[in-house]
Amino acid sequence: MVFCHLSVPKLEGGNLVEEIKRGIAVWSGTIIFGRRIGGGHVTDARTAIRGHPFGGLCCEQKTYDTNESAPWLVNCDERELFTTFGRPNCVTLKWQSKDCSRPFIAPRCFRFQISDHALHLHGGDPTMYERFWRQMGDKTTITIPGWQSMSYLSDTSKICWFLEPEFGTEVVRLHKVVGNAVVEGRYIVVGTGSSQLILAALYALSSPDAAEPISVVSAAPYYSSYPSMADYQKSGLYQWAGDAEKFNKEGPYIELVTSPNNPDGYRRQSMVNRSQGLLIHDLAYYWPQYTPISSPSDHDLTLFTVSKSTGHAGMRIGWALVKDKEVAKKMTKFIELNTIGVSKDSQLRAAKVLKAVSDSCEEEKQKDGESFFKYSYNLMAQRWKQLREVVEAGDMFSLPQFSPAFCNFFGKVTEPQPAFVWLKCEKDVEDCETFLRGHKIITRSGIQFGASPKYVRISLLDTDETFIQLIERLSAIHERE
């Protein structure tokens, strides 16, 4: 068996594809074309050729043998290297090593984009967290025997009878570790994501005997799904009434308060403030990677979700902290009628993930390691820094400005770094969504949030590869315009 040793060259540019074909190298370690760079992958040939600093670490200096299982194969007998990924927009590379006695460069996980495809950033799929959870290995792995979780029931002594005790325990623990919510004197209601819990809360706060549906409002720019959630089923209990700041109807109302707000990232309080108002606080983003944790939230009805706290959107798990017993009962009844409870398998998996998050926070204090929130905070900080640098390099766009505040969780002053970018197109661009679509950046128009079409919401939660391409395309717009 023959071994080849991999090493790191300093390249100064040139034609990337030709360099690869000649076996000269791509990148490794922390240098690309002589520049030091951060984490992630270079995914665009233009990025790599220009030696742009938004690249990443691809392979370590070490020795690989010909039988190692990997997306590539080094075989010095045949003096060839193959990389294959079997995914769209990637190319399989093959080239020869002139001399196996000299360092041979194998770009493990090299992704060379050959398609100028559209970037779909209108949603909020939190795939940027995948790398952290891969590093966790078996710490979040669970095995569920075939006989387990067969009953509808979990704990009939609780109001929310389908709440798995293990999940409830980890919810309480996590909030105490982070310090972002009061859990004493609260009932926990689990739901299939916070979306189901919003509907359950609207149902619970509405009166079945009212002469007309109760008004549902939220201050613009509001979460784009609130209007459709309120009106989709044309319920006789509640109906969407628009922007809370413009609401002037007398009588009871329900106000949805999202803080930090989706889409613009600002901290929010209720806007209407009348005696007959009922509040639902949607705190999906009140976690330390997105905003300073200034104090525990202490509200009558507060919603959280696994999808934005840990990135596990596919679990479809959210939870409500409810002060009033009767409201908790009505929310539970809604979920019972809607889905006869919430998946036990998802709850057990979510409990394992929340436990891993809390454990990482406690281990960080003891061993000076890196907790989930520290990792996530640093990643978000890096993305916002790169984004601001690109936006401020021209005059086509503008971004919100946030005020730093002391974060009790980190024990220092931090700045908000929202999960979404509330981007404004300047100059004579009136329809920002259409303008960016023309540059193959798919966003969500400000109109859907009750705001001006000069604004769009862009997700910052996608993969490193997608984020790098976003930065490249925004930079290219500056160059063209």
C-alpha cells in the first residue's frame, strides 16, 4: 500500500481549473492563494480564483491511505486523484500527480460550482447549524424501540396530557441555563412547531359567545404568516385586523408581539396597550446567538420553537409557557382536536437535543469549551460582519442599525444579529424583491410583512456555501450598478 502526504501550498492566483488539472493544488489548512481565511468552504470558482477571504478550511495536513472512505480517493500507484460528490451543480474532478514523492494536494470536500443557480433565501430553513450537530456525534442520538411511545397518552396528571415528561424537564432546564424566560408558575403546552401553538393560542383567547370575531393585530413589519394564519380557515372566532399601530377599533383584541421581531430583528413591546387586549408573545428568536438576553421574559403566554433555537426545524416541535390554567387547557384541547397530541418520537429527540445544548453550556463554564450558543453567536457575528462590509462598500442597499446591550448569558455587551436581514434597496429601486430576483437572489418582499416593497427579508440561516454566494452576488451588484 502506498501513501501520499498532503501539504499546504501558497498559491497566488491563476486559472483554478487548470491548476487542479495539473495537480498543482486547490487549498488546505488555513490558506487560500496566500490569504488567511475563516471557516466554511469555497464554493464558487470566481471566489476561489480571486482569493476572496470568504472561503474556508477543506482538509487537514495528514496522511491518507488508498482504502480510506472519503468523497475522494488518493491512489499513488495510478497517480490519480478522484473527487466525487454525486450532487447537483458539482463536478467530478480527476487529475494526475507528476511525482508521488512530492507533496500531493487532495482537496477533501472541494465543491466547484458550475451552475449559476438562484439562491432561495425567502424562507428560514436553519441549515447553518448542521455543522455543529455533526460535531456532536452520538451525543444527540436516540434509539426508540418498536414498543415504545405507542400510547396517545404521556402523563394524564398534567393539563397537557401528551407532553413527554423528559421534554418538559429539558425545556425548564434550558430556560434556567439561558435565563430568557420565567418558568415558575407556568404550564408547558407542547405543539407541532410554534405555528400550531399560535393557532391554539388564538383559539384559547377567543370567546365562542362573542358577537363578532376578535381582532388579531401585530405591528408592521410583522411576521408574514400572521395574516394567513388568522384568516386561512375563516374562523368565526378571530380575524386579522392588520397593523397594531393603526388599530383603533374599540373592544377586545389579540396582539401578536414578536421579539426580536421577524423580519427586522428589533426588540418589541405591545403597541396597542388597551384594557381589553390579550397578548401572545412570540419569542422564537429570544436566544443569545440572535440578541442580548437582558432579562427573563415574564408574560402571560410565550411561545418558543426548536427550529430557531437549535436549528432542528424538521422535528416540528414548539412549546408555550402559559400562566393561566384555563388558557392552557383550551390550547391543549385545540391540539387534541387538531392532531390528537404531538409526536412522542419528536419530543424525545427534542429532549435529547435540548439536553445537549444545556450540557454544552455547563461544560463550557467548567472546561472553557465552546457551547452551542457560543458557536452559534460567533457564526452569526461573522456573517453579519461580512454582510455589513459588502453592503457598506456601495450605496445600493442599507441595513438596520442595532444598539448593543449587556447580555446576561454571555456576561458581556453584545449586539443583536438577527436570523434575517431586513434589507432596503436604495436609489431608484422601488421593488427590491423583483430587483434581487433579477440577480438570482430569491427573497420575500416587504409587502408580505405589511411594509414597503423597497424592503426584502433575506435568510441568514442557510449553509455556508449559500451564504458565500449571497455575499458574492451582492458584491457583484455593487460592481455592476
